Amino acid sequence: MRISIYLSSLLVAYCFAGYDPQAELKRKRDYIHYKDEALVHKERFQKKQEANQTLHEQLGKIKYSIIVGNLERAQVEIMKMKESTPIARVTPLLDRYHAIVYFLKEEYDRSLAILNKPHFKQAKNEAKICSLKILNLLILDKTQELASEWEFCRRFTQKYSDTQNLWLKTMVELKLQKGSLDSTKNAFNDLSTLEFSREHARVWLKMGLYLNEPEILYPFINKLTSYFLVDEDIRELIGLLYFRDGKFNKSYQFIEDLKTPNIENIKGNLYLLQEKLELAYAQFRLALTLKPNSLNAFERAIPLAWKLKQWRDGSELSDQFSLYRKDKSVEQTALKSAFFLMQEDYQNSIALIKEQRYEDIKKTPLELSQIMSYASLRQKNEDDVLLFGSLSCQKYDLLNCWVMYQMGQWTHFPEIIEKDQTIHHDSVGFLNQMKTPIEQTLQEELLIDQKDIEDLDRKLGEL
């Protein structure tokens, strides 16, 4: 028992040997301090991460709006972000996006003004915008500035291009040489001396299309090996080149088994040349399924829908077409209204035109007033017939002048033209009767005898 107590005391003495309460208290305080500091750093890191994520999301929205063509939305988002995010490192990026938006809106002066801001003079920023700046200078025909900027831009961007900026280099040289015939020919000088990749071949073919120089490229095309011809983009460009040059059979040999929007449009055009309208229409509709915003397909399919009397399809195509055309032109409204007319949907036809809301009704374009006059006539709306019929007549539309004349001659003229029965029940007999000569002689019917008048005069004289 004594031994166990002795051992226990030794163990307790050993455990508390060198124990300093003050040191232990300091250690605990240091631990709490370091723990709190770690929590603060963690919170800061999380907040920074959240801020970066929000920043990336906002920038992603702007990029998406630009890609899908919603430029107004992109511009609004850029301005909002500039106001709410005054971060110096983000400003050049937002300005770059803004310059792209102005470029796509064809406001090249504004785009160039942004790219000339001081922070784009720094090498790290200028390398990212110089290609866009070159394009603006090309379009604005500022050749002097273009020459100096191009030398800088070429050095910075050449390493990022698989073709050593072949396309942009050619465009700049053509602009600096004022697009002379010789400079156009010289653009293809390197065609026979350089070794080509597929990307090089694509650029040369696009240049041939852009500069309308197919003859220069034919020897080059004949030398292309299977390595190039298995590339669908190259075959598509060759087919388009031959089609533009009127070599339709040759074009079809290259594109026969390809399925791209451009190819379907070419096939549709080939069917049009053969006057196979139904097949051509099908090809253009197929092109629109592959590329819903193909303006080439819309410009062919809509007239064909009218010619083939596909009124409902034409109406749908017109609606889709208007989604990709921001300008609400008179032609678009008239086209959509005309398709409604052919479906006898007069109510929608009228509603579509009334959406235009012209401040002065007299300024309604002739095409729309003609449609309104006819649709109102079929709707038996006499007030609108008189209004839009007279507007059309004032613009020398003789048919509406005739309608105005009939409106003045007949009561409820819109209802009369809808009736099936004839106005004169026996119009043929009536006309024949009017043309038959009268054989009997005219006899005077004596109403007052002259002698009676003379007797009255004599009696008046005697009075």
C-alpha cells in the first residue's frame, strides 16, 4: 500500500515538474489569437472568392450578350458594371468589350475612341486590342495611322495566329495600296511558294471569294491532295467558289455529300436554276433548321413560300426573320400582313399594321394603306375603308379610287360585294331590251286645246 502511494506521488510530481501557470495562460491566449486571425483570413478569402465569382458572372453575362447579338443588353450591363465595380484591373476589360459592341453596331468612330484611351497604351493591354483597332482603321480609311499601328500589332499577334495573320496582312496591304488591280493580284504571290496547312488553304480560298479572283485559285485547287479535300470546310469553300463562277456541275461535285447551312443554300440555288421550286424550297428550309438565323435562306425561302402558296409557312418564316432584323421596316410589316391576308386572317393583318402607330395617319405608307383598305373592306368596316381607301387613292392607287367611287354610289358597299346574288336578276335580258330599237312612232298627247285658251283670253278681255 505504501509502495503504491509512493509511486502515485512520484507520478504527480513528475507531471507537474516545470509547470508554469503564467506560461500556460500565455500559450492559451496565443492559441486563441492565432485561431481568431486564421478565421479572419478565412473570411477575407471567402469574401474575395465570392467577389471574384460575382465579377466573373457579370463578365460572362456581357460576353454572352455580345455572342448572341444582344448588343443593347451588353451595353447596359457594361455601364452598370462600370458604376458598381470601380476596380482598376477590370476597366480595360470592360472598355474592350465596349469597343467590340460599338464595332458590331458599326459605330467605328466610337469604337476607335475607346481603344485610344491611355490604359490601352500599355503593352499588356495594347496587344489584346490591336487587331480590333486595325479593323476600325481599315474601315475608317485612316491609312497613315494604319501603317504605323500594323507594324506593332503584327509583331505582337503573329505568334498567336496559325497562318501568321495572313488574312489581316492581306487586307492591310490592299488598303495601303488603295486596292489597285495589281495589288489584288499580288495578294496571291505567295500561293505557289509557301507550304500550306489546312488553315492556310481555308484563308486562301476565302480571299479568292472576297477578292473575286477564282481563276487564280483553280491551279491551286487542282494540286490539293486528299489531306485537304477530306476537310469539309475546304470543300465547302471550293464548291462556293465554283458556284460563284457559274461552274455549277463542278460545284456540285465538291458539295454533294456535305450537310452545312451554306451547302444547303447552294443546293437550293442550283434547284432554282433548274426551276425545281419545291425542291429548292425544301433545301432552304433545311438550311434554316441547321442555322436558324441564315439570312440567305430567309431571302430565298420567303419568296418561294409566296410563289408556292404556302401562306402559313410564309407567315411563320416572316416572324422568324423579324427576330434577326432589328429594324421594323415597312416591307417587313407589309409582307407579314400580306401573308395574313392570303390566309383570310384579316383581324391579325389589321392589328399588325396598327401596331406601327404613325403619329400622323396621313403618313401611312401606300403599301400598308392598301392592305388596310382591303382588310377593312372584308371586315365590313366602312369607316376604315373610307379612311385608308382615300389615303391610297390620294397616292394614285386607281383600284382604291374605284372603291371610293363605289362607296359613294352604293349603300353598305362592303356588304354588297359579299353577296352571291346578282344586282340585276336578268342582266342579259335587261341589256338586250335596252339595245332593242322602238318601232312605234311617237304621238303627241293633247292635254289642253288651244281654242279653250283663246276663249278664256277673250272673256278676260271683255271683263
